[in-house]
Amino acid sequence: MSIRNWIAGAGLLLLSACSSGEQGFEEEALRYCDNQVRRTLAELKEVGGGSIDYTMMPRNIADSLTVWHCRKAVKEEWCSGFWPGILWYDYEVTGDEAIRQEAEKFTESLEFLSHTPAYDHDLGFLVFCSYGNGYRLTHNPAYKQVILDTADSLATLYRPVVGTILSWPRNVGMFGGHNTIMDNMINLEMLMWASKNGGDPSLADIAISHADKTMRHQFREDYTSYHVAVYDTLTGDFIKGVTHQGYADSTMWARGQAWAIYGYTMMYRETGLTRYLDFAQKVTDVYLQRLPEDYVPYWDFDAPGIPDAPRDASAAAIVASALLELAGYVQGEKGAGYKEAAIKMLQSLSSEAYQSRTSKPSFLLHSTGHWPCHSEVDASIIYADYYYIEALLRLKALNGK
């Protein structure tokens, strides 16, 4: 979640100012996002015959199509929180009460998750992107209670013998043990927030334990990440690191590395523990060193067919948002370099090469969801749009607008 307490401790005065050529594009990009949000709302209303089904969430638009494929907000659908989150961010930009009302209606369709046993780790994506942003902007006490209850539900997947949250209970047999995926780092933010806002203080202990064990076992010596770490369910011992959505067990899946960059930056903000700040820089640096010229990665840094392999705009958006925060915690030239890299990512994403513009109501083109399963390849995907608008808002805040 964006534009909150990270600004206060970020040391923003240490950042170098943007050049005149860099200033202002985020304002235009945010206006573009608002236009696309309104197009999507109009499309959803038209599909519904004049009314919107607030339980159906935009998920993706295939490269060959021009309208959103929507999915029902159920416990198995991990992306349902991103569209409400986008609406909250657009409301933050525009102050339009009509957008706020739509954000409320989509958000409240996810309330059932707060009293449903945890299906898997994705509760942070589902509830903190939606209710978290809603509470940040409205201070609705009902929203706070939903977050606290959902954090407790997520905590039931924590296994003390392992020290991490079980990501996919349904896949223990498939992987041969307790599995923790890199995406899970993002869901720790909800636990940290809940521990500080009336929830059980032990939720923070769970998040820290998870981050520490992931840091020890889910990265190679060069700080590239495994998508999945597998642990013995009885002893908690690390068994192996593998991939599920990357090209191979030994390769750097772009979005997995993006989750690591974002997750450890967030954990430093939430804890102040310098080991997370140091680690965030290590996993960032190896990512930046291998980027193509336009700063938007191929879906896997070792994908077959480069330079003709699909890109992943979602990874670029996630990292851009994370780097705008990380830049404020790192002094001197290195911090300024992180900000400069984030701006280059956002400038590429805001170009005609990556924006959907008139072709589709999404913000961005060219994301890759699950290449090994041939799912959402070279598509518009809702979480790419979520982190894109979040990053633009962060850049606007850093530039004092």
C-alpha cells in the first residue's frame, strides 16, 4: 500500500531533484489512469445491462481482445483486491465522490474473506489492497475490523516448526513439503499493520520470522530468488528451491524478484531492521544489472528467445513502486540512482509501447502471468495496473505535488 508512513522516514531531502525533462509526466499519466478507470466502469455497467455486478472483478485482457475478462470474487481468486485498490488510488488522485462510491461497493464485496478460513496466503493481496487503502483514506472502523480479522485468518497458515506461512496448502503433496512462495512477502504488510493497529502483537513476530527464513533459504548466492522454497513439514528443514511460474529452477523469474524487492523494502519500513534494508539493496542490484535498455524485464531474465521473449510490465511496475520507497532509505548517489531507475521504468511504461491507450480500457499492455501454463502471456493484467498507479502516486508525492 502506498503514500502512508513510508514518506515520513524516507529521508526525501537526500534525493536528487528530477531534471526538467522528468518532471510532470506522472501527472499526465495519472490523468490517463483516471480516464481508463472510467472506461472500465462504463464497460462493466454495459456488460451488466445497466448495472454493475460488484462481485465480478476485472482480471485480464488477452492481447487479441479489447474488453476485460472478469472473475468472481471468491476465496480462490487471488486478484480480486486489485481493482478496488485501483479505485481507491484513483479517488485519492481525483477526490471524485462517485469514484469513492464505486471503490466502496467493490471493496465491500470482499468482506466475506474476513470470516472465511484461509484458503491460501493471498489474503494480503485481497484485503490490504482493497480494505487497506480504503481505511487509509476513510478511517472507516468497519474496514479496520475486516483487516484485523483477515490478518488473524492469514496467521493460521503460519507453521512454527518451519518459521514461514504455508503459501499453498493444496500443493503440499505436489511440491513434497511445506511451500513458501516469494509472492508471500507482500502479504506480510497486513500482518505488520494489524500488529500495530489493535491486532495481536504476535502477528509482527510471524512476519519477521517469515521474512528472515525466506531471506536465509529462498535466494541463491548471487541474490536471485527461487519462486518456491520447500521445507520438511515435520522438521522445518529446507529441502529445495524450485520454480512454478519461472522458466527453470535456476533462473530469475522477473516478478518473483520484484516481489522480493518490494517485500524487503516494506519490511524495513515496518521494522526499522537494517538487515532488511541491506538485503533489499542486494536483491535490487542484481535485478537492475540485468535489465534491458527500456527497463522493462523479460518475463524471466533467462527466458528462451530473448530478445523476442515476452516482457512483464507487471514486474516493472512493482519494482518502480518499490524503488521510489527504497530510494528514500538509501543515502547519496545510490539512493538517487534507485529513484532514477524507477523514473526510467515509469517513463517506459507510460510510453505508447506499453500503455493500452485507446486500444483497451486497461492501463498497461505486455504483462506475463504464468508462462509455463501459457496463461496471461503478453496480456493486460490487473495487478500491473495496480502497481503502476501506486508508483505514479509515489512519484507525485516525492516531487511534492
